[in-house]
Amino acid sequence: MSSTTLIPPKGVFVPTPTFFVPAASSPAGALQPPVDTEAQINHSIFLAQAGITGLTLLGSTGEAVHLTRDERRNLVSAVRAGLDRAGFPDYPLMAGVLTNGELEETLQWLDDYHRAGAQWGLVLTPGYFGPAVSQEGLIEWYKIVADRSPVPILVYNYPGVTNGVQVLPETYRALAQHPRIVGCKMSHGNVSHHVQVSLDPAIHHDKFRVYSGFGNQLGPIVAFGAAGVIDGMAAFYPKTVVRLNELMQKGASDSTSQERAEIHRLQFAVSQGEEFVMRYGVLGIREAVYRVAGFGNLEGGRLPLRGKLPDGAWDLAKGMFLGEIHKLEASL
């Protein structure tokens, strides 16, 4: 284990969907379609070329819970090798750890990811017992994981999949003191928590990064010290989200009036586009990646998320949510 802990960079990470071959092309007798490794690698290179800071593989959007241990390990390894071949050595990779909190299993996922080439583990808050989980219990659990993990970890708080468990600002403050806990992803709408943790004077912010899971929060939280976003919409409109982040990282005080006007237009478009992601979730992201960027297919996916959007939903979404950001992306 290195004596120097690697800190994730500020910027835009993409929680990539996992690509599967079309269900109709799956081997006879297969319960689920295989992972489409070629599409996974090509999409990863597309994002790197578009200026995306790094990738988050096998998070919630990546359906880690629908893959076997070997599939998860092989996917990370393949993406790492593909990026290396494409001229992106040491490209930042996080990998999601989505367990119900069993410590040995959690550490097994982290060890696999380390061997496959990921630099960080994004570790989901254990929430099987929901409200019965105490903040003290979370602190102890995360510290044990961090003590034994071969890679630095980030706290992944997604109440929507953990029975409503919230990691409170004072808990982040305690966890940020651990040298191997290097950040958090907050996938919820409480902007106050983002701001409190990003500005907390008791936290060393060059060693503990705060990311939102939603691009519609990018401008407000980066303005108050957050590191950036881990944003699903950037999987298919990467340049727009990257440009917004670049302008926000520059700082409002250093921006020209023209840049501030651009920030407003970009944030409006990104916030509109996020309505699509929040409405259609993983299925919507997978379909948008196919329709906008050309990766994947409309028949893949694993049960219970196999399939595509309802008939007419994509055209409706383009008109309601994606029109402005589609124009911006084409202009960048």
C-alpha cells in the first residue's frame, strides 16, 4: 500500500452505463446477455477524448449488482487496457462497491478493482436496515473498510437505493480525517449538505473531494467549493458538462460578463437535461447514449432493467428536456 494517498482530481466524472450485447444475440440458454466489452471500451475512449476527467465504472448506473464477480473484475481490467492503448495511461477510474455492508465482501470488491487497475473505490453506504443505521455505525464501518482497502475510497451516499440512509455533515467531517477516505459522492437533492461539507473548515479540502451525483447542482456547489460532479448525463452530452465545470472552476470573480452569461445558459441547459435522467434513470441513460453518441443498443440490458423507453418517450423527452443541451453540445 502506497504511503502517499492518491486524491481524485476535481472535474467531471461519468458514471458509465454497462453495455450488454442485444438480448436476441445472447448465447442459447443464457439467463442474461453478456457484457459488450468492445462497446464499453469505445464509450470510455469517447468520454476521455471529450475532456471528461475520469470514469466511475460499475456504480448504480453501471448496474454492478447485475454482474458477477468475474464480470466486474474483467470489465474494469478491459477498460483500463483499452484506455492505455488509446493513449490515456493512468486515466482516473473509480469503481463502485454496491454491497449490503458485509465487510469481507466489500473488501473483496475493492481488492478485485485494485488488481484490475482502478485507483479508487466508490463505496455505497450500507443501508439494508435503513433508519436503524446510526451515524456512529457508519463511521466505524467506513473506517474499517478504509483501513484495509488496497485503494483509497469515497463515501457514496445514495438514499434512493439505501432505504433512505443519509450521511450527515458531521459524519463526513469525521470520515474526512481518515487518510484513506478521499471524498464523497452525494446522490441526493440536499444542496445544503454539499455546501456544508465543501466549506467545512475542519476538512482539508485538498484531501477530501465533494462530488454531486447530479449536473443540475454543478454550478451552485462548485461555486461553494465542491470538486465537481459524477454525472450520468455527461455519458451522452459530455462537452457541455465539461465546459460548465471549466467555467465554474475558474471562479465567478475571475469570469467576464460574457462567461457569466455562458454559465447561465449552460447551467439552464444541463438542469433541463437532468430532468430526463431523473425521470428515466438507467434505462434512459442507456438509450440516450445509443441515440446521441451511438454506443450500445436498444435491446440490451439485464433483467429487471432489460428493454428501452416506452414508445414515443424519447421524442417527447427531446422536446421537453434535451433540445437546448443538444444544440450546445453540437456547438462545442
